[in-house]
Amino acid sequence: MSKHYEILVVGGGNAGISSAAQLLRKKPGLKIGIIEPSEKHYYQPAWTLVGGGAYKMEATIRDQKDCMPKGADWIKDAAESFDADNNVVKCTSGDEYSYDVLILTPGIQLDWHKIKGAKESLGKNGVTTNYMPQYAPYTWETIRNFKRGNAIFTNPNTPIKCGGAPQKIMYLASDYFRKNGILSRTNVHFYSGGGVIFGVEKYAKSLLEVVNRYGIKLHYKHNLVEIKGDEKIAIFETTDEHGKSFLVEQPFDMIHVTPPQSAPDFIKRSPFAIPDTAWPADTPKIPGQFSYGYLGWIDVDKYTLQHNRYPNVFACGDAANTPNAKTGAAIRKQVPVMVGNILTYMSKKSPVHKYNGYGSCPLVTGYGKLILAEFDYNNQPIETFPFDQSKERWSMWMLKKHILPWLYWNKILKGTA
């Protein structure tokens, strides 16, 4: 089967659906196809709250068919490869689709295979993650059943979706332990492949106060490489002052794992990923990478979101190489820019709309407490509200728990926000 679309979207998550919805609102009658294999659509930002027992998992799930914009064709298939020179996408079914404009919004890939024993250990022996819907409820079960010992929370050395999520569940767990008299006999550890608690200094200062309040032990530049689930041992790789790598073993009674992440493999293999030659010689690369680029991100201009080598290709969301936080809030600011530039391109004009790198991270610091971090490409705060957002607030907790999910289902996916 072969079919042509004026605009073909690869990926039916937040970015893909909201892009198609906005395009159809601005130019009704556009022939748009959305390639997406999943039957279900998830509101992933609430999975942290699910893991903390403050939200129902079923409230984060809807049927994909109910989320697709009216006027767009849902192609229930998965993209497999691209013929960029002939504007063709080939799917796993063997069907091919051609396009005038291609939008790449495939999301991000969880690379569980980079942590030995991790995937096999999930859901038992206190090993859990909020990054997969089937395990977020187990996180809450693990926290509720925790009595004493080592509670470990990990953050990898790769970019991840929702960069604050590894910390949010740690703060919720710590608050639960505190309220139930368990914190005094608990060692809460944060093992991070990064070098700081948060990349924006204003919010980092506030988070370090939260860390001190709960007595959390910080371990920077420690990357999780193995889990021995039955033995309840986590193994981290780090380096000494001379740059020599060595392994550290840490026993645990519970561990919340955030997996390394990268662009989906079919994007890594594609001509749209960043070519190796685009990276300076001193830029670190991950062993075992594919031939097209470091972690395989899509090679777009970070301001216009237009591909750097294929002008009829655009991308936004987690798989794009834009150096901003990979969050739903970033997508909400990227999509109008990308949509505007697509319509400009279709009018045979140069892109005029620019994305400033806006990202937002609602940092849950306890039950009823939240720091709303908002910042740009330069890691400078660009705040929405007329108060100091680096302070913990109950109102921002209510924003995350009630208002943002409503906006997502009723406005963002419909292209009106």
C-alpha cells in the first residue's frame, strides 16, 4: 500500500498530535497522516504522582483513537526506515507513505539494555521505575512497604525525558518516610551520572535545601551499570581524581531506576540523525553508538526546528537535538514555532518563527509542595507567575496535579494551547 500526504507525522504522542491539530486549525483541509502503532495514549507527567500514591494510573491513560485530531488519518503502523531523497517513509508492515513535509516526533527510547540485569529485575525485590506504566504502581507499593535501610534513586548520564523525575519520586518517598517515622532509620541516596543537582542555579539552591531537609546523600558522576536484583546490589561506574574508572557496589532495600535514554533506533539509523562529522572531536560519545551520530538525535536548527539538511523535514519533542529540557512544557512552546515555520515553508518562504529553548520542570519536593522551574537555552529563569518560583508552593502542586492534566487532554492535544 502506498499513499501520499501533504504532511506526514511520525509519532502520535504529545508533539505529533498537537502539531497536527494546530496545523489543521490554521489550514483546514490539509491532508495529514499520523504514523503511530500504540492503541493507548499516556499522560506521562503524572506517573511520578502515581509512584508516590497521589494519582491513579488509569487517569493517565486514554484510547489513542480518541486523541487523534479530526481531519487527520491515523496510520496504525510503525515507521521503520526513510528514503529521504524521494520523500518516502517505509513502515514495519511493508506499507510506504510519501509526503511533501515530514514531521518527526517519535519520542525517546528507554535503553534498559545499557544496565545489566535491570529490566529482568523490575517489579520485584524493591526494584522499580516510574518510566514504565506497568511499574509506577509498584513504586508506590515499594514505598508503602519500606521499613528501613537503603533507598536508592538513580539518574543516568544521558539526557532523559522529564529531567526532574528521578528527584521528584525521591522527595515524595522521603516525605512519606518522614511522615511515617521511617526517615530516621533510612539512608536515602541519589546516584547521578551528572555533576549537579539541577542545571539552573536559582532552582538548584532551593533543591539543595530540600536535600538537606530529608538528609539525602548525594553521589555525582556515578552511573548505574548493573543491578543484581536477587542480591539487592546496585553497581555504579565512576572515576577517581585521575580520570580512572572504577566500580562501586551499593546494597539497597529499594531502588528507583531511571534508564539511559536516546533517540529511537530507527531514527539513529536514518539520514535525519546528526552525522558523526557534525560533532567536535572533544565531544564525548557513547560506546556502541550507531553510525549516525551521538545518541541519534534529529539534526534540526535549534531555533526554527527545521532540519539542517532536508528543508522539508521538521522535528520537535524529545528526539530532536535541541539542547533544552525534554519536557511536555518544552513541546508546548516548540509546536507553534514548528507549525508556523512549516506553513511558511509551504508558502515557499524562509522560516521566521524561533524557539528560545523554553523548558519547564514542575519539581515536586513533597506532598503538597512544588517548585516550578522555568528556563531557556541559557539556563536563565523565565518565569510565568509574579512570585519567586524557586520557593515551594502548594498552589504549584495543585497546578501539576489538577490543572496541567486537564490542559493536556482538553487543550494541548486539541491544538488550542
